[in-house]
Amino acid sequence: MKLTDYVAQFIVNLGVRNVFLISGGAAVHLVDSISKHPDVDYVCNNHEQACAMAADGYSRVSGNIGVAIATSGPGATNLLTGVCGAYYDSVPVLYITGQVTTFRLKEDSGVRQVGFQETDTVDIYKSVTKYAKMVRDPKTIRYELEKAVYIAKNGRPGPVLIDLPDDLQRSDIDVSSLSGFKIPSVESSVYDLDECIDLITQAEKPVVILGNGVKISKAEEVTKEFLKRLDFPVLPTWATMDVLPFDHPLYAGSFGQHGSKYGNIAVQNADLLLVLGSRLDTHMTGSRLENFAPNAKKIMVDIDASEINRTAHDVGINTGISSFIDSINKEGFSLKDITSWRNQINEWKTQYPTVLRSYYNYTDVNPHVFFNLLSSCLQTDDIIITDTGSALAWFMQAFEFRGQRLFSDFNNTAMGWALPAAIGAYFTSGRRIIALMGDGALQMNIQELSTVRLRNIPIKMFVINNKGYSMIRQTQDDWLESKYEASTYDTIGCPDFCRIANAYDIRAVNINTRDEIISKIMEVLNDDDPVLCNVNISDKYRISTVVKFGQTLEEGSYDSSIG
């Protein structure tokens, strides 16, 4: 069997039905083998970065591994930004890159390059993958693929890379003689729950912080059952804002740099934080770590011991979320009556709403109003893919989840992630995909409109267009006396996105005023084809709920000002 035919079958055996790729001289045999297999379909993106991000989105939504293929040299290096996103968000993706033939490798000759488009891909990727390996012997292909996939999916998940020289791709292999990877034995986690249970039973003002580890480990349902037992208020991180509906009695709001005021007050006044699968980065804690939840005991539950060791805590439990919940559910314990604490949080929620009534008095499009109204228009089974920047912050502050699923490049926060990730999400789910992005973010991968049109992918694309980089402008307001460089229309440009969408034969809709928000949203949602909706907002709007550098969470700004 041809080696690349074996690779294609291996991918199919993983349960993967779509591979995202761009062809190239060192990848033609991989592409050819994928094309010939009846049980897998390839999707041609228009930039390798988009391939990486589409495979990432495919993995997140499917719960299975994603796969992307690129050629050597610039093809391989173009993947990098997307690979970083998968790595920092713990997403299992198999990246396969072509490489020059083995007899054209530079090895240790001292020259920079021998083969055409030769680049040392493995060394570039070692720091942002769990495993990166060039295959040098065709007899090891089964072993290396199985090892890579095992590493990608086990422990704390993440991307892996296999680099395949062109001559190996073309080689014939005897499949029956290939040796496989032996799955190593894993010692069960050993941890003492006594101190953890003591803190839980003594708490009078507890909160549970839900981190992305809950979703990564596929522990959402067992976690929700556990939350019912505890009956503690729940503070989701942005990655888990979709786990509980916004009106759930335990929902205590988002917290952190762009969190709700009531959520920040709650975490700052808590006497116990039970942190499930969150690394508590500075966007959540504020820059003054010593002032984060100063009166609270902290229980950290995480599968990554390094993350526990990095963070100040009272009890650290190094295990998966499901394992922890299974163990603690076997314990008998009683909890204190915290009714007054829950009532206090509910009072704060009423007192400090994130979307102020006054926002609805504006005749133009207020971003909080837009996202608040969008949440009332979507179906509960919609999948939402968001980009980064101010559009993401406004969305997280104003959107009211009612069962929709949320995915974003939360830790790498690459502009341009949403559109290709939405493509991957569609192919694995077949569900309606809502892609949210700023105008700057769309520009980063705007070529993927071609992929959307070619494959007739009915993504609903909402572009929050304030003609520039709003979050950068807000930073320049804070630090540089509003001296806007490389962040405004006159320095970076802003095309007519509707005309560009039309050039790709994609229908486009404009929203310019508050009164037309709902009607135009429904017009977009009711179309069976892909639609781009250009939402024009003033470039004076800023993120009004924000904790600036040096402030504690309670000291943050929570006003309704515009610019």
C-alpha cells in the first residue's frame, strides 16, 4: 500500500470525515490519497492559517480530533498561528506537513536550505505542540501516527505535528508488518479530599468557578449534576458561559477584566473559591494577584499540575474534573445554609445590570443592545463562533445564553479565527453557525469567504464594524492620551464589506440603526444561504465594563459612557 493511502485510512479510522488543507509540491500525494478515499472529504481553504483554525473548530465542536494538511516551507509556517490557538486552548488536532525528500534535507551541513521550500518545521513547532516529529522511516508511520494521536487526546489535550518527507509519502509499505504504538500504563491520581471537604462544608460565601477544563474533559453533564448537589453560586469563565443558561438560579455572572460588576463583587466577597479546570489568568484575577478574592480559601482542581503550582491556592487537586467529582460524590457531607449569600448576589445582579436601560435610548446601534437583542433571536441549538477584540467583550457582557454553544480562541485570541473555525464547525455539526467578528478580525482571513461560497456553507456572519481596532484605541485612550496610531480607518483602511461579500456571490445586509436590529437579524437568520451582516457602530463606543491595569476587580469602571 502507498504510505499516504495508509495515512488516509488512518484518518478515517479516527472518525474524522473532513480534512482541511491546501495543496503544494510536498503535499500532493497526501491530498491525492485523501481525495481517493470514499469516507473522507477534503475542504480547500485559501490560507494554511485558516486550515489550522478550521481543524481546530472541527475538533472543538465534534469532541473528536481535527486534521489539517499543508505543504513544506511557507505552507507549514503559515499554519503556526492556528496551531498556537489549539495548543493554548488544549484542543486535539493532528497537523500533517509535507517535507522535502530525505536526501535533500540540510541536516547538520550548516547551510540554511538544501531542498526547495525546506524549513525545519519540527523545531519551529516543538514549543506549541505536545508532540512534533519528522518520520524518517516508512516502517514507523503507524507507530508515529498512533503515538501522536494518543498524546493529542490524553492528559491535557493539544495539537501534534507529523512531518512527512515527499519520498516517504510515495513509498510502498506492507501494512501487516507495521508496528503500533503501545499505550502506556497510567497511574491513577492519588489525592486527599479531607481538607477540600472541610473547606466546602465550612463555607458561608462559596462560589464555583467553571473553567474550560470542564468542557475539554467532556465533563459538563456530571458537573451540572454536581452543582445541583452543592447549590453554590456559579461564576463561569468566558469559555464556559454557555454551560448554564443566563437565568439559571445558580448563575452569578461573569467576572474578571471585562466581567459583570455583580460577578466581580461576588468573587471578591467570597470566602471559598472551588475552581474547576481554570488557570485563573490575569484577565480573570486582575493585575494585582494579591487582591484577588482576598478573603477566600481557594481549591484548585486541574489535570495540569503546572497550572496548579503556578497559582496561589490552599488546596490543589491534580486530576480530571470527572474523576474529582466522582470521588467527592462518594463522600457524605452536609453544607451550611447559604441562602442569605445567594440572595445577596441576586440583589447585586439587580443593582448592577450590565446592559443599562439607557442603552436602548440610543437611535444608533449600541453594541450591548445589538448582542442583547441577538440573543433573543437565536435558537437554543445554534453554535456561536466568536473572534476576539471589543466585539467579543461586548458579546460576552450582553448576550444571554439559552442553550447555544460557544467556541472561541480564548487564550491565543488570534484575529481572524472565527470565520475558518466556523467552517470547521459546520462540517462536523451540520447545525446553524453564527460567526461573530470585528471588521479588523474579518480582514485577517477574509479570503475564506471564497471557501464559504464554494462549498455553500450557510454561515451567518455578523461583522461589528467600527472601522478599526476598538480595543487598541481604548488602550491608547488609557495609556497614550488617545493618540491613535495604526488603529483607525485612516491608517489601516476599511473596505465596503457588503461589496466584497457580493464579489464572492454572498448576500450582504447592513444594520445602521437601533430600530432595524431585530428585523435585519431575522432576515439574515431566515436565509438558507450564507449571509454577511455588516453592523455599523460608532467608532466612539468603548467597552464600558472594564478593570484597568492596577485596579482590583471591584474598582473597575462600570459606566455607560461612549468614548
